[in-house]
Amino acid sequence: MEKEIIVLGIESTAHTFGCGIASSKNKILTNVKSVYKPQRGGIHPREASQHHQKVAPFIVKRALDNVGMDIREIDAVAVALGPGLGPCLRVGATVARAISVHYNKPLIPVNHCVAHIEIGRAITGLVDPLVVYVSGGNTIISAFAGGRYRVFGETLDIALGNCLDTFARETGIAPPYIVEGYHVVDYWAERGKEIIDLPYVVKGQDVSYSGLLTAALRLYSEDPKKLPDICLSFREHAYNMIVEVAERALAHTGKRELLLTGGVAASPVLREKLKIMCADHNATFRSVPLEYAGDNGAMIAWTGLLTYLNGVVIPVEKSFIKQRWRLDEVDIPWRKQ
Amino acid sequence: MAETMKLLSKGAEAHLYLGEFLGYRAVFKRRIRKPYRDSKFDRKIRIKRTLNEARLLNAAAMAGINVPALFDINLNTTTIVLEFIDGILLKDYIMNAGTENSLRILYEVGLIVGRLHRSGIIHGDLTTSNMILSSSSGRIYLIDFGLGEKSWELENRGVDLHLLLRALESTHYDIAEMGFKEVLRGYSDVMGINEALKVRSKIDEIRSRGRYVVKRIRH
């Protein structure tokens, strides 16, 4: 029997500090996280990093307690070195380096976007999907080709989640961002009747959300009573744009599966639209369950395990954080062409 | 009408049928309803794209760029009828042609994009899936102008070429860098070195606005 390999993974790229443990035998053993929730406004990188510093030791300890292990029993420690917010990344990197040095464990660099895709594949069972990754910080359409996850489309400016959240915040309907399980924009949109024309910006396989956000906010400032209609129009434009470019990428790449992940995967409306689109192309649609769609440590542990099994480790003195580490810069040796 | 014709292909937004129009072999490109969109919203977009494509195809033809001739347009069925171009997609050509031939063809693509921009036309979806290498003439034909626009602005030209760069990086990753150099060389031979340099730095700027780029340019 092969020896079981255990990897502990740490995520701290944005508002979540997470710690997960993955095993070469049983995939995910535990997934613990604490999410920084700003009282008002968006994520302030310094305040988020202070949150991470405060919770880090407890989150790591709880993960180990959950599986009844001592930290000496793990084989390696993985950390998301990017992309993300500098101050936040530094907390996770510092914790991981400390574990690596103090307990003499190999350190494994993990790209946060790759991790979202790999945990999605592991959990949904999809083999070679087109990936739609939509969150507060990312809007990427990607598929595997030639040893890497290539980017077939992305936002030219702000991310879908950021667009939705900023709109909600500026109009005063958030926080809280989630009402009765729905994003607050989806919640208000259900009460809208008429779709008003807003900028619908698809450039080839890319989208642009900043014009849509500005126009929707202007509409609101002109007539706040129209909020339900504005929310409906805003989200229809925003979602239809991403579904359209996903459809283009599906046709272009000829993939037979579609994986939806990232925090915005929580939206039932977006899921439904993608499902309908996939049915049109006889493609299998799967959405990553919320626990693993949002940022989490388990995805770092799992991807760290795949990385480690392929012999990739990083010396501590070279383990710099990479705030702008692109998805398509990372070699994926565990996938065959 | 279209139902009796031979289905050529199902693209992301349109179905292509092969038929006849006044004795010519013709492609009927029908933009189909997208069930994930609200029906009014859907119709608005389909009509806008159909009209847009017809206008730009005409403008490109007048500018002497190789595009299929526009035979007819029907807004009720959001269908345009086009001359049939026999050939292969440039995407498939490049995948099998070897580096040298691919680079030569990409130089020609650069010439074509240059002519397009010189005529005030932005294609809006420059990928190698939207170019056909004619088997009879060996020339490259541009198709799929639905996302295009008329513009003389550097910004729009930059976005147009940036799309092509992205398409090369995702689909022809092994020759992307060299290939795009060839595109710009062709572009420069039409537009002049000054315009080409301007658009090159514009592309860098557009890239730097993206979410994750290695270096940001300071302005």
C-alpha cells in the first residue's frame, strides 16, 4: 500500500482565513474558516489582515483538532501565495513559513485560482470542464489546454462579485449582502418587473462591468423608487454577459462540461441561466457547493497535495507572495494533455 | 425556410445553414433565441447584432476587405444571407500548418486588420475562428462582425488587437508571442510604424487594466 500523504493548506488571499487538510487517500479531511465581515464599506486590506492575524492560530488548531492530528504528523504545508490582497496574503504566508521552518515541513506554493478549479473538479467529479470562476475578485473563463489552465475570457475591469457588491453598497441595500439566502441584488430583482436598457459590454470573449455599474448607479440616483426594476435590469445584464461569453468559450473549446465556482456560484439565478445554456449544447453543468465555492483552506490543501505529489516545493526564502499571479502562468503537471 | 436547408454548424449565438440564394450557394446565418435571456431583452440584442453585422460587412466590402458578400437580411427571423466561402477556419489551419506557415499567415492577418482599422472598422471579435482561409483563392476572409463597430479611436483599435492577442495565447499558445509580432508587423505595413507603435502601447495599457498583470504601467 502506498503511504498516505497529508497536506495542510492555508488560504488568506482576501476576506477569508481558512485552513484545510487533504489526504491522498480520502481527499478532504476538514475545512475550517473565518470570514472577515466589514461593518461598513468593502474589504479594507489592513483590517482584513488584522482579522486574519487574530484568528489564524485558532483556525489552524481547530483544523488539526477536527482530524485528531498533531501538526508533526502532516507531510507538508501548502499556502496560497496569490493572487490577492498583499496584507492578507502576507498573514497566510507567514503562518505557513513558520510551520514549514519550525516543524521542518516542505512548503508548497499554490495559486488561488488553480485551487478553485481543482477543488471544483474533485468535488463535482467533472473531468475536463470549461470553468466559470466568478467571485468578488475574479471573473475568469478558463479551460485546460497544453499543460496549463488557459484564460479564454475574463473581465477587462472589475469582477462580477465586486460589481454586484459595490452596487448594493452604494445604493444602501447592503450590508448585509445576503438576504434569505439570496444576494441582496437578486433579492430585490425578484420584485422588479421591467428590464431597462443598460450597457451590455461583451468584447469578443471578455466582459466589462464598470460601465454597467456606473449606469445602474446613475439610474438609481435619478429615481430611487425604481430600485426593484434597476436591480432586475442590472443583474440580467451582468449575468447574461457572463453566460454569453461562457457559451462562446464552450463553442470555441468544444468542452463537454461546465464548472461554476467562486462566491457568485451561490446565485441560483446565475446557476439556472448557465444550466439552460449548457442544455442547449449538450454539456454537463455542475456548480460547486458553497462551502467549497467560496474561498477556503481545503482547496489549498487539496491543490497543494496534487502539487506536492508532482514534486513541486518552494524554499522558504523564495516564497514571496504574488499579488498578481495569473492563472495561466502555472504549470499543471498532474493533468495529462 | 431555414429548416429545410442543411445545417452547417451551430455556433454560440447563431445557426448556420447552407442553401441557395438567387442561384448562388449561400449561408443563412440565423441568430437564435437564447432561452436563458428574457425574451424582450433577447430580441433586442439579436436585432442589434444582426443589423450591426450587416452594416459592417457592407462597410468592409466597400473598403476592399475580403468578406462574404451580403445577399439579404431578415430582421423578423434575425437572419442574414451571405455568400458561401469554401475553405477552412484559420484556427484549424494554424493548428496543422507548422510554425513557418502559421507565422506567414498571421502576417497577412495583420495586413487585414490594418486595412480594417484604416477604414474605421472595428471587428469586435478577432479570433482565428472568425477567419476563413479560402480554398479557391488562398485568401483570408473575415466573418462574424456582430460585435463590431465603426470607430477611429485608438482605444477601440487597441481592444480589437488585444482580443486577437488573447485568442492566440489561449488557442495557439505555442506560437502566440511570435505570431502576434507578425500580426503587428503586417499591421504596421498598412498603418505605418507610428500608428503601430501607438497601438502597441495601447495594448499594453489595456492589459495592465486587467485584474492580474505582472507589471502595471504608470501614467
